[in-house]
Amino acid sequence: MLDALKDELLSQVNAAGDLAALEEVRVTALGKKGRITGFMKELGGLSPDERRERGQQLNALKDEISLAIDARKADLARAHLEARLKAERIDVTLPVRPETEGRIHPISQTIDEMVAIFAEMGFSVAEGPDVEDDFHNFTALNFPPGHPARDMHDTFYLPDAGDKKMLLRTHTSPVQVRTMLNKKPPIRVIAPGRTYRSDYDMTHTPMFHQIEGLVIDEATNMGHLKGCLIEFCRAFFDVDDLPLRFRPSFFPFTEPSAEVDIGCSRKGGELKLGNYGDWLEILGCGMVHPNVLEACGIDSTKYQGFAFGMGIERVAMLKYGIPDLRTFFEADLRWLKHYGFVPLDVPSMAQGLTR
Ligand code: 2NL
């Protein structure tokens, strides 16, 4: 009678297809209302001799079923793992997925490289809105009302809405104005981003990119400005002895102001960077005008600093030999495939700067 029960339970154990079914078999046999448990409860009504013999048989049966359940559990776990390993196997020999065939736009690559260089010099990246007001774009930067420079910029003004005249920023300077208004010196930021001017020809697009830098502290001077820009240009163009020339210039927001040329050669119609006697203008800079500091809530008797700005398209064309500015924004996939950069080629000082 117990042999028949044993055979029945063992075949149930071995037929259980998963852990849930196996647990059901365990409850049927060994649970509180299980069949073996039921027989155990009947032991009390037997004579001592019968009880000993029957008790031993039931305990042996219980142990055997328990062992069978554990063994079956191990089998099921192994089968489950094998199925997962089979299903979740990754075929590393498959070709690369199509999305990794994308390219980084040369503007993004150039900004990444510039950020990497300035980050090593301790600069943080600041960002601000493309749609600005007159104060942040012009007034705080020492452009007097009605100054011809405001027209010079060929500004895109937005349709009137409310009290403030809004416009598309004509340079990234308003980002630095906002930084000065919101943070106390020392300040060391760069502001790369989109800028807009109503202009379109061989060398101008209505949307273009600039990077500007700003350093403010108690004793920041023109020597710091020169050292910073020499360091940057040599790292960015990867020419160790690249000569720089600072020429006096004028901007409303800096005094004194300078334009920076780098050494080059134009022999045989080919442009080479280095100490060859010829010069190429690449950026503007100067000591921040006291009026700008005061307009931005900084005490100009205690603090001073320098600022600089350059066009990103222009230096990207120079560094990567891209001949036509307008192609940057035509979204031509063949162009992007040719001039773009592979995503995993992360720019760093050690590699990726000269690809
Ligand atoms: C250029 C020249 C320059 C600045 C930008 C600046 C910003 C603040 C205060 C003072 Cl908030 N100056 N920026 C200074 C000198 C030159 O850009 O040729 N850019 C393409």
C-alpha cells in the first residue's frame, strides 16, 4: 500500500515540468494536509508495536520523497540555466549595428576638443538661452543705445511680445553676462554655442557657432590672457612652437582689446601653420571693460579679468581642411561621412585631437 503511494509520488515528482509544479507535488505529499502527513496523523490510533513499524516506514518514505524532490529541483534549475544561456547568448561575430555608422559633426567634434583643452586649464562650460533680450546681448556689454554696432550685428529681432524686445543672440557673450550676474568671482568659464546674424554669403551663414571665454579675479592681467591663449592655440592646432601675435584692436566690451594672429605659410596656395613668417587672424580678446563688470554687478575697483571669442566654423575649416562654410549646414550625408568623426573616438589630450 505504501509502495503504491511511493511509486505514484515519485512519478509525480519526475513529471513536474517546473518549480511551481514541483512545489505542488511537495504540498500534495508532505504539506499540512498532504498524503504522507495524513498517514502520520493516523499513527496515534495504532498499538505501540504497529506504531513503531508504521512510523519507520512512513519516515523512510518521507525522506525518499524529500530527496527525490531536491534532486528534481536541481535538475530543473540546471535546465533553466541552460535555456537562459542559450537564449541570451550574444553573437560577438555579428556585424556592427547600423546606428554605430553615424558620425559626429565637425562642429561638435571641434567644440569637444576645445572644451577638453580649456577643462584642463580649469574652465567650466556655461550655457544660456539662444533667445535673449537687449540688456544681456548689448546693453550690459557696453553698447550705448543707438550705437551703430547694434546695427553692425544685423540682429534677428523677434516679433514684439510684451515689454521686452527679444532677439537671437549675436554672440555668446550674454552667457557670460548671466554668469557674472549669478556667480561671485573668481570666475573661469567658456561658453560655446549657436549664434545668429542676418547674413548669408560665401563666408557667412545666418546661424553659426562661437566659443567665448571669461576669467575674472582680483589680479587677473594681460599676461594671463596671453599665456592662456598661447597654450590653447598650440594644443588645439597641435603645433608646439606655433607663434602668436597680439595686435591692438577695439571691442566695446574690452579695453584694451587685441586681435590674435597665428603663424602660417601660404606658399604654393597651401596653408601651413607654424613659424613661417606669415600671419592668420583667428580670435579677438581683451581685458573686460569696467563698465561691463559694473553692469554685471561686479565691483570694478576690486576685480578685473580677460575675455576672448572666436568663430568655431572658421577654426574647424582651418584644422580639418573643410573648404566651404555653407556645407556645414546642408545636412549632406556624403559630406558628413567624409568630414565627420566616428562616435567612439573620444577626444583627449593624448589622442583624437589630430584625426
Ligand atoms: C571675436 C571677438 C571677443 C569677448 C569676445 C567678452 C564677453 C564679456 C565681456 C567682455 Cl561678457 N568680452 N567677449 C571679448 C573680446 C573679443 O570676441 O572676434 N569673436 C568672434
